[in-house]
Amino acid sequence: MITTELTYGDLAALIKQSAGVTVAPEQLAGSPETPFSGLGVDSLGLLGIVGELENRHGVALPTDAERCKTPAEFVALVNNALAGV
């Protein structure tokens, strides 16, 4: 079982790497309900983040992961999947 958790810092790095958008980890942690669209992350960027996480952890994320609207929703879904919930 994987014990790694996705943090807002991890997500900020993935957003920069996969979506090409720079977002401060503090911004994500301080306003986790800000929609991805408000951060400049589109659906293709989110799909890239999902793919990268699946490759890193060897775990298939739920199909609705790429439809998450906010960082809070995405982090919760990913961490539940990584925990095997």
C-alpha cells in the first residue's frame, strides 16, 4: 500500500509541470476551494496531472479525478485513492 499523500505543494509542482501554470502552494492551501479554472488550469492540464500521478504511484485514479473543480476536491479524491479507500 502507498503511504504517500498528495499535498498542496505537490499539486502546485504538478500544475507547473503538467499544465504550465505557476501557482504558489500557499495560494492552494489558503484558498483550496478556488476553481481550477480560476487558477488558469484547464481540463487538459488536469488530465496531465492525473496521468503523471498515475505513472508515479502505479495506481489508477478514479475516472472522475479529471472532472474535479477545485484543488480541495482533487486532493481529497487522490489521497483517498492512494490510501485505497
